[in-house]
Amino acid sequence: MRAGDSVYFTGTIWGIRDATYIRIFDGKVPPPVDLHGAVFLHVAPNVRKLPNGKYEPMTVGTTTSMRMDRFTEPSLRECGIRGIIGKGGLSDASSAALTSLGAVYLAIVGGAASVETEQVEAIENVYFEDLMPECLWEFRVRDFGPLTVAMDAHGASIYRDVANVAQERLASIYAKLGIK
Amino acid sequence: MRSATINTDAFYDQLEELGERLYVEAQIDIPPDVRAAINAAMERETSQVAKGIVNTMLRAMAISDKKHTLVCQDTGFPIFFVTIGRGFLIDGARLIDALTRGIERATAEHPLRSSIVSPITRENRQTSTGDGIPVVHIEFSNEIDYIDLLMIPKGSGSENMSFLKMLSPSDGISGVKKFVMEMTVGAGGKPCPPTIVGVGIGGTSDLCTLLAKKASIRPLGERNPDPQIAALELELLEAINATGIGPMGLGGDTTALDVHIEAAWTHITCNPVAINFQCWRGERRRAKVYADGHYEFGY
């Protein structure tokens, strides 16, 4: 996968967010399942509890990844994560971790939860329920996307490229605004 | 819901129901001016990545229209802007209480994800309310003969990209322009662009940030009535779109759907500027409540 590719995902995705990351990596609580080769999705869904105790997804939508940026490297190194689906990107430090540890960041369209929700077939399991809704969620998904490969395992980052282009353009933009 | 005459028990019950409906409907039905702007972005964008992203935004709105589901998962901060028109005798504390219960009912009955926690313990009561929440701004106007209830389910991704700077008068308007550009470029894809950029100028520090919030929720395409400020709005809109940050910060020609500026007078030694982004869904929903208790929905 290369930065700029558009992909869809079918299979198991693990929903994770601030509170679960903090528990596993700061609290040193081992993950309740083997996450080697897993794909994370930065999310805390809106759910309805069913009579049989399982959860039904009502709205599944992705959150801002940058808040959880510092967990990229440990999640790759300690848990063996191979993909992170998120919104808004991660830092250059995370780009370096994705490159050295062989993983990708897939950008989803933020705010388009109505699309995402249709692509989640079921919530198979939920762990760390006391952190509701920031639990560890096991989603079964079909044709989840479109996802843009925004940061790949070869060092590329669309976010970095866009930021560089913006910086380069600022000189002429400032001149037109009459500022330095 | 039958109409209720102002300041009766039935009126406050009705306010509670309106609070509930506004919070839910604001998250399902995107305002027409925002829809038009997203469609315009589709025409404007040229890259595959940008077109794909805007297309997904259009799909999200279409699915929500068809299935009456939330567009975005972030139920956000429940915020009300209440403008009380001339001649109304109303119990303000009861009004706030009614709107609060409306938010709680929407959360329990729809149901909605509660996104509101204690800043100290991070406890979530699962009610979408807490100390200070919902945020209820109450103002008064002689220009209208109704109560204007505007509901904003403010997305936190964009709210987290809020900025305030107490510039010096010697920094001038140039300083304001520079701050807006620096903060917008720094925010990148995080506030879910293309955003509505709300800028507050002047006031005290807290008034300045409130002005930025008010600016962010103004309908698209409406200019500030002051011609000098209106010109500044358009200048900054062009400048922000020239950065190429684009939809979701992945590159493109539509970084801002509009730039709005609200200004208030300030102190001799002050030059405050604040920024508040409204994410691409631009969600807002309005109810106008008249003296006989009948109401009209709008945006």
C-alpha cells in the first residue's frame, strides 16, 4: 500500500480510543486479546444494548487520531498492530514508527459516520466495558471505506506533504494579504 | 405537540420537547446552505483523493436523509443560543432547566452517546449533561417578537482547535490575519475541513471567543454588515483556500467553506483575536417560539 491509494477493508477491526490506550500503555494492563496483525480504528461508537447482552451499533464514526499520537509506537512495537484507521493524521514521529515497524495509517472521512455504520456488520465482542463508550470494541466489517492510505510503511505522509506545500505557499499568500 | 401559551407549565414542557427534538434533528439534517457548499466543493476539487472525500461526505448526508440516522458519531457539546424577543415574561432558570432535561431525554430515549464528562475524574453520567452543560447563552432582542432557540451540537474535533491571542494594538489587523493563517495551517486536517472559520475580533478575552463561536454558526454566504469586515472575511477565505490543505487535510482546493468575522469594541491596549472552527457538517437547528406558543422549525 502506498500513500494516495484508496482501499476498502473486510474483516475484523478493533475500535479503540483514549481511555483504553491509557489503560493498556500507561496503566500497563495487558490487552485482553492477542492483537498481533490487528487493525485499529479510532472510535467510541453510539450503541444500543440488546436483551442478549450484546451491543448493536447505532452510530460508528472515527475520531481525531492526533490525541492518541504517542500510542502509535508502543501499539506497533508491543502489540504488533499493522494498521491504524483514523481521522486527521498522526505526527512525523508516528510516521517514523510506521516505517520502521511496517504499518500504515488509513485516513477515513471524519463526520461520515452514517456511511461507516452501514459497513459494520456486527459488534462481536466488547472489552473494558467499564470505560463505556471508550472500550475495546471488536467490529466485523464489510467493504469498510473508502480509506485513503495517508501514511505508508515507506516513510510517505500526505499530511507532511500538504503541510510542506502550505508552508511554501504562505510567502505569496502573506504578500497578497499585505503581511510579513 | 400542541401549542402552549408563554410562561405556563405547558410552555416549559414544550421547551423540554423542543430541546430534545432540536438536539436529535440537528445531527441528522444538515442545513441547506451547508449542503450547497459541499456540493460546490465537489465541483471545485480536481484531485482523486479530494473528490473521493467530498463524495463520501455527500453519501453520508444522503444516507442520513434516507434512514434518519446521525451524520457524525460525535454528539458533541450541546449548545443553545436563546434570543428572547420583545415583551416576553419568562422564567430563565426554568427555561435552562427545560432545555437541560430535553438534552437528557434525547440521550436516554433516542438513544445518543453521552460525550460529556467531568474534567477532573472523567466520569461520564451518560446524560450528555453536567456542570455547565448544556451551554445556554441567553440574549435579548427588540428586533424580534418570538423566542429564537438555536441548537448547535458542537463537534469536539473542531472545538479542540479553538484559539485565542491577546495581540498588541501595534500588531494591527495584519496581526489578526497572520494569527488566523497560522492557526488554520497548524490545525490542518484535525477540525474536519472544509470548515466554517469563525473569527472573533475585539471585546474582552471571553467575549472574543464567544464572538468567534457566533461567527462560526452564521449561515454560509452571509457577510458581516460592516463593509470593511466583510472584505476581510473574503480576503481570508481566499487565503485559506490557497494553502491547499483541502478536505480532511489530505490536499485540495476547499479548506474553508466560508470565513465569518464578528467584532466588538475593545480596550485601548487590547487587540484580541479568537478562532472557532465549525466542522464540515455545519450542524445547527432552530425553533422560533411565538407568544401564543406555536413554533416553527428552521436552520
